[in-house]
Amino acid sequence: MGDRIKLGMVGGGKDAFIGAVHRIAARIDGEYELVAGALSSTPEKARESGEALGLAPSRIYGDFREMAIRENRIKDGIDAVAIVTPNHMHYPVAREFLRRGIHVICDKPLTATLPDARKLAKVAAESDALFVLTHNYTGYPMVRQAREMVANGELGAIRVVQVEYPQDWLTEAVEQTGTNKQSEWRTDPARSGAGGSTGDIGTHAFNLANFVSGLELEALAADLQSFVPGRRVDDNGHILLRYRGGARGMLWCSQVAPGNENALRLRVYGEKGGLEWAQEDPNYLWFTPFGEPKRLLTRAGAGARDVAGRVSRTPGGHPEGYLEGFANIYAEAARAIRAKMAGEACPAEVVFPTVEDGLAGVAFVDACVRSSARNAAWVKLA
Ligand SMILES: NC(=O)c1ccc[n+]([C@@H]2O[C@H](COP(=O)([O-])OP(=O)(O)OC[C@H]3O[C@@H](n4cnc5c(N)ncnc54)[C@H](O)[C@@H]3O)[C@@H](O)[C@H]2O)c1
């Protein structure tokens, strides 16, 4: 394997959510070593968080700019940085590292605003460093297989896409209790962006539908609500989709649907058959060729495909899930980073969400907000 990729992290301090998931994902295949961090918004908490992770004191930073400048100068500075801050900080942080040629692995949505997303796409295009966006659901083996089946024409031309991502954790005004920081910034438009559920989970659903179907969204009509009194961003959205080429779709995202945890589900129907995949049962994929019995395809069982196998780690029947799917994004990023370091082309089978996918996601949120403000009028993606 050679030397581990030296990883830094911005965000992901004590009490943060997704930073810990990134650290696990980075470790699963032994490709990365976390060596530096600006882990929190306050220097004191950043120091405590770095110490708790066993980082060398000289590699614990109170400020991400200081980290980018110093890590770029020192021998054995970081090769890549994971960005796991609230949305409004993705652009300023990513810019500092990309400009210095440090690879970026950033969580979604790409940015809080469309202008920032455009600027970030430009900075990424001008940088020699890679930009990887952790739309982690694209890392699941059966999602990879679904994408291959569509691309192979096994469903025929795609007609209908149904995708939904309901949750229930914002059913009450938890952001007003002062006890849940994840909900506080997510319901603050300045930090989250103009979209609430649309930005937080609608972008995942949008990205997954694009990834599997291979379709490009042309226009949408969005009916967004903030059901919880006082909430400043949407917590529920019903969105009609028109794809280039004529396919139609519907996307539902909600954080106020009691009983739903992370019930991301995708159904795709073509002229010859359909596919159905659910994140909470991710090792299985239903294939429904028209006029034939439904088939349950499994990650590593009879008929398992290479495209799923190359991102699987255990025999069939041993459930792989969220952490392994996340780790697959890190594994793909590692392959791309290693190819870059060796001055070689990235292997063709390596797939990960890019800055362009992130820009499309932010354009999706922007279009939803514009449409909903006009009584769910049809609008084109910017
Ligand atoms: N891919 C996924 O499944 C997934 C899941 C959850 C969250 N996310 C995304 O991850 C990001 C973080 O979400 P979270 O739920 O972990 O939030 P969180 O509030 O739990 O953690 C955010 C962390 O960023 C730190 N931070 C804030 N400003 C900073 C700065 N200027 N410098 C350094 N650190 C700073 C905070 O101190 C905290 O440690 C968001 O963009 C969110 O959309 C993605």
C-alpha cells in the first residue's frame, strides 16, 4: 500500500456529528492517517478536540487558514483535508486548501449559496488538487449496481424517477431548546443556506437519482413548507421534476415525518423494467423486468456483479451499511489521490461525486426556493 495519505480535518470537533463518521470511513481500508486538524470553531475546543484524538500539539490548529498555510510549508504536511463544518464554511475552507494544492474531501451540500458554489467550482477547476464531495449514498454496492444496470440499458429508456428522503428529527422546534447544535445551524439560513430539508437531505436524494438514472434535471416545481412555527427554512418539500429527454420525476424530502429515520428510497422505471433501492435495507436491490416476477438482487449472492463486488468487503448476508458506503467514497478518493501523486491517470472504474455534482445540488436548492416563492411555478435550474 505504501505510505498512508496524510489527512487533516476542519470541523468535526467534540460533540460534532459527521466528523467522526469521516474519521471511521478514512480508517476502514487503512489508506489515511489523520495528522492535523482545525477541529472546532473556537481555539479552545479545537485544542481539546485535537488532544482527544491524539494529534501532535504542533498539528492542532485554532484556525483553518493557519492550518492551510503551515501544512503547506512543512515537510510531511497533509496531502488532503476533510471539511466537515456547517455548510457556510465549506467554500472559504476549501478555497484555502485547494489554492495550496491540497486535495479536498468535503461534505455536502457543496456550499450554502449558489454564488459560493460557482466560485468554489472555479477554484477547484483551477487547482491541481482533487475535490471529492461526500454524497456517501453513491458509495453503496447496490447503488453502483443499479447505476450500471441503467447504463447497460437493462431498464430501457428511463421514464419515471421517484425519490424520497424523509426523516423525523425536526418534527418539533428542537432548535429552540438550545440543546441540539446540529438543528441550530441547519435552521439558520446564514449557515445552512436558503434551503432547510432541501439542502440537508434533498440534495442527497437529488444526487442519488442523478447518479443512478444518469439523467440531467432541466426544470422543477417545488412546494416547500416550514411546518414548525418560527422555523426559517423549509422542513418539508414536494418537488416535481422534468428531466432532459422527457423523463419525469418526484422528490420528497422531509424532516417532520414521524417514524422516518433515514428513509432514503429510490425507484426508477424504464420502458423495460424497474429498480427499487432503500437506504435502510441497502444490501438488496429489487429488479422488476416488465411481465416477469420481481427479482431480489443481493450485494454478494448469486449473480452478484463486479461493480458491486469491488466496493464490498464482506461475504453476502453480512450487512454492510452507512459506514462502509462512506468508506467507499474515501477509498475511491484514495485511488484518485494516489494516481495523482504518481502522475498517472485515475483508473476508469474509480467513481466519486465531484464539485460539479455539488454545484448541481446547490442549483437544485436554489431552484426549489425560487419555485416555491412563486407558488410552485416551474423554474429552470440556473
Ligand atoms: N453525508 C452525510 O450523510 C452528512 C450527514 C450529516 C452532516 N453532513 C454535513 O456535514 C457538515 C457538518 O454537519 P454536522 O452534523 O457534523 O455538524 P455539527 O454541528 O455536528 O459539526 C460541525 C463542526 O464544525 C465545527 N466548525 C464550525 N465552524 C468552524 C470553523 N470555522 N473552523 C473549524 N471548525 C468549525 C464545529 O465546531 C463542529 O465541530 C454539514 O455540511 C452537513 O450538511 C453530511
